[in-house]
Amino acid sequence: MSQEFRQPIRFYSEEELDALEETDPVAAAKIAHAQAMAQRLIGRKRNFGPDDPLPNAEAVAEAVAAVRRILNRDGGDIELVEIHERDVRVRMKGACAGCPNAVIDLQQVVEKIVGAVPGVASVSNTF
């Protein structure tokens, strides 16, 4: 089977998932999880046109600062290395450097917060 992502035919609304959860909570949880993963993949495959603005450096720096506060709770840190076109390059530091959970933190925290800045297509960790 191809690793290519195919967009689902439709997404269930919160109301539909709530109704399904009353009768089949396992199915509702599976669908909610699948939808969340699909949304993440769709978000990563953002297509920007030539007229779309590049990410605002100040907004990216603020997002990285918000991530830093989260990572500092567990002794981790993050550094904004550069913004190359639409790719934000960061360096995971402190307890995050070499930590097996750093990949999860990058996906679950950094990409979610920094990737939400308008114009950002991807976030990558540099060493």
C-alpha cells in the first residue's frame, strides 16, 4: 500500500462523534483519532501560492518563546536557528538534546505551535 496520504471523504462533526460515543465509544475514539491524524497531515501539506506572505519573523519568535516556556518545565530548551523561506529551523537543547521524546515534542508541541504561524509550511530540528 502506498505511503501517500489520501484525504478522507468527510470528517465527522463533534456532534456526530458525541452521538456515536453514546452507542459505540471505541468506534468514536478511533474515528476521532484518525481525524486528528488526518488534520495534522493536511496541515503539513500546505500549498502556498506566490502571493501568499512569508512567515513574520516576529510572530515565529513569539511562538518559539511560547514553546520554550513549555519545554523549560522539564529542563528542555529550544533555539530559533533560522527561517528559510517557509521552513522554520529550530534546535532542541537542554534536556531535549538526545532525549528519545524530543521527536514527540517536536511533533506534538513545536510543530503545533510554531506551525500555526501564518506562512509557515514546516518546522524542522537542526543539530
